[in-house]
Amino acid sequence: QVRLVESGGGLVQAGGSLRLSCAASGSIFSRNAMGWYRQTPGKQRELVAVISSGGSTNYADSVRGRFTISRDNAKNTVYLQMNSLKPEDTAVYYCRLWGPAGDNWGQGTQVTVSS
């Protein structure tokens, strides 16, 4: 059983920055892909950024160039650095881990960007 705990959400003004963290339990973190997704009320959860076990990354067009996903396998943690935030980035952000450990989701952290 993998447990994912997100942190770092909050309220920020447009143009500001936040860094989300997701700490995972378990000993096979490095063999799994990780990702950040977000969801707003009434909409489907959407992919924001993913990073493979080998470190390859991919981003949604809406965040490319502003957000950076990274991972620290020694700390079992994945990060999402969010810069130049916009009001439309407001959402609940979820961490996901998938691979040999199955498909696992965190509880979500709220990010609110004021205009």
C-alpha cells in the first residue's frame, strides 16, 4: 500500500509562485512514474505534468514553460514548481504514482490564484 501526501498549496496572487510537494511511502518509489493532476468543480481531472522513473517529463500545453516537475528518489518526493501563476490555475492538485506499485492518488491540495 502506497500513501501519498501532498503539501504546499495555498493562496497566491497572479504572477506569483508556489511549490507543491508529494511524499510517498514505500521502497520502490524510484521505479514508478509520478504525476500532478488538477481538478476544478464540474470538470474532469486533467493532467498537469508527469515524470517517468527515468526522469523524462511531459507537460500540459497550458502550463509548459511555467511549471516544472522534478523528483528526488532519495526522499521519495516529487515536486511541482509553479511560476507565473494565473487565476485559471486555481484547482485542487493531486499527486499520482503508478507502475509496479499500482495506481495511487493523494488526497489533493488546494491552489487558489487571485487576480
